[in-house]
Amino acid sequence: MRVCVIGAGVVGVTSAYFLARQGHEVVLVDSQPRPAEVSSYANGGQLSYSYVAPLAGPGVLPSVPGWLLRQDSPLRFRPRLDPHQWRWCLQFALACRASVAKASTAQMLTLSYLSRDVMHSLLEQEDLAFGHLKNGKLIAYRSAELLDKARALVAYQAAHGADQQVLDAAQTVAREPALAGMGASLAGAIYTPSEEAGDCRQFTEALFDRLQTLGNVQCAMSNPVSGLQREGRRIVAVNTRDGDIGADAVVLATGIGTRALLNPLGHDVPLYPLKGYSLTVPLADDDNVAPRISVTDYERRIVYARVGRVLRIAAMVDIGSNNADIDPARIGLLKRQVREAFPQLDLSQAIPWAGLRPATPTGKPLIGRSPAADNLWLNVGQGALGFTLACGSAALLTAQMGGLELPLDPAPFRP
């Protein structure tokens, strides 16, 4: 089968790779000259397989009014005269119900554990250099009350295969000495020894380079897609700047750009851009100031991941910002909060970045056949977990498209 995969971020490249490995002829198309130039470029770097609870949870809505009134809020909301924004926000609010969030967490864990297994299998077959570390993860809490609440999530996730430990402040600093800078504000942490880290862009580039060596793959980069040509119930061509591409099947791994391609076909998807920011901080070879274990500062919603000779710091959610422009005020706030947690960390050479996370209200990606056409498939909506979920999402999509045995129940992720 000839498959056209649109989008060369981490989700699109992994999709193209696994489809090609299954024997399909693959054409990978992207508007950028190189892969991972948009949302996959400088994200958080954590491979957070055991911590995939969605942003929509029972504790979020009570916190929103306070967040919106604070200058140092991890969440910023800009209302727009956009029915899609308000519809998405309403669906997000409904997804915050405890029963929905609990079910979403369990469903996401099945996909994340599949992704972990597929990633490990891939790395046994391919030599991919991306600063990969199996260094564990700490969710650091400043509030003893929130730490106590986190114990319930630890117990729930343990029933689904997660191995996690609840640590007090002293145990947390013993595990990661760099957190001593938080002082008395540190209440404790949840430690997950199995978590990993790596550079998403480097991973995507390495897999893309491997793709180009395969005889059944064509990469058409710097080639924007303008539309999908449908006849009856089938997509017969992908319209691009360099000409039409015919295919037996089409895969959209286009992130936020998915809606623009689907809307003319009568299929609207609940995707909305959640803008996030990151800092890439160069580290000396003997650096002992930056954490060696991946860290999430829970109340600040800031993640830290050591990747090779840099520390990647990612944070914040801006709702209502439809471009990836860097807001100096948000970067300034992020630097101040980082200095509070790690006062000895040198941020003078930090490189700022901003990107749009393609998110669904429930946090669950959309993987499967689009109702708009019989041969049109989606692999979108991984949000902040694109790197974590990419391999599992690609494996599930490949199995569905090829009529293979499914690695998990696809129903929770059906478009």
C-alpha cells in the first residue's frame, strides 16, 4: 500500500518509520526543510511513561480563578471571539470530572506503556543518538497537602503497573541533591525510577535519517500541503506546492494544522493549541548544579530534564495564543522561577523557545480512521506528551491500517 504521511514532527516520522517497516511504500511530506522544526523542536525532553494523568483533572477547575489572577501563573487564558476555543474549553471543563479523569489516566497508561516497550524495541534495532537517559523522575511538591493527595494517584497508578515511591523532603534531597536549593519550601516528592529522558528533536532527526536509507520511503520536505482531494469516500490526492501526490492511504500527523485540512471535508476535531515555553541551558561537563534526575516542580508546572550537555526546562500553558512567538515576559517569569528552585544554575546562556502543543480536551490523542474518508487516518493530539506517546501511537496506527493484531484497545483514541 502506498501511504502519504503528512507531518514530520516526532509523531509523523515515527508513523512513517513503522509503516515503512511493515512493508508499505511511504511518502513523508512536510512544509519545513528538516524534521522536528515546529512543536517537536525544543520540548521538555521527558519520556514520562508512568505519569500521563491529563491536564484536565478534578483539582484543575478550582485552581483556575487563582491562576488567572496571578502574574506568576503557570496558566494564562486569552479569551477570543472564537467558538472553537469556547467549545474546547467547555469540553475541557467536562473532562475535569473525577470519573472522566480517572478513566482517561488508565487509558493513557495503556498507550504510554506500549510506547515505552516499542521505544525500547526500536533502540535495540536502531542506533539512534539523542541523549537518551534512564534516570528516573521526581515530581517535587511544595505543599504537604498536595503531596498527600498525590499518594492516592500513586496507589491508583500502581494498580495499572506503575512503580512509584512517596518521599519526604530529606529523602528527596538525598535522591537529588540539586533540589536542596528549594530549602524549606520542599515538602517531598513522588519518585518513579523507570522514567527516561532524551532530546525529541535529535531522536526525530536520527529516525528521519534512518528513514531516508530505506528503499520504500520518499521524503518530500519544504513542500507545504494545501489540501486533500476527495472523490466519493476516498482521498485520491494530496495537493502540495510541488504537485499532487497520489496514495492508497493518507495519514495526518499535522498537529494544530490538522483542523485546516479536515474542515473542508466536514470533519472538525477537538484540537486546540496550548502554547508552552522552554529554556535550553548549556552545562559544563562537571556540572553538579543542575538535577541529574528529571524533575517536575508540581506547583510551578515546570519540568527539568538533563539531555546530553544541556538542561531542558519547559513550562507554562497559554490558552488563546495561536502563534509560537516568544513572549519576553513569560520567559522572564520562567527564569525567575527557575532561579528560586536552583539558585546556582547559570541562565545567562539559556536559549528560549516557544511551541504550540496540539491538545484535546481529555488529553487523549486521536488515532485511527477519520470519518471524512475511508482511507484517511489521524495520529494527532498528543499534546505535551508527543515524545512520550509517539512510538506507541505509531504502532497502534500501523496495526489498524494494516489489519494486524491490535496492541491495545483503540476505542478510547478513536477520532
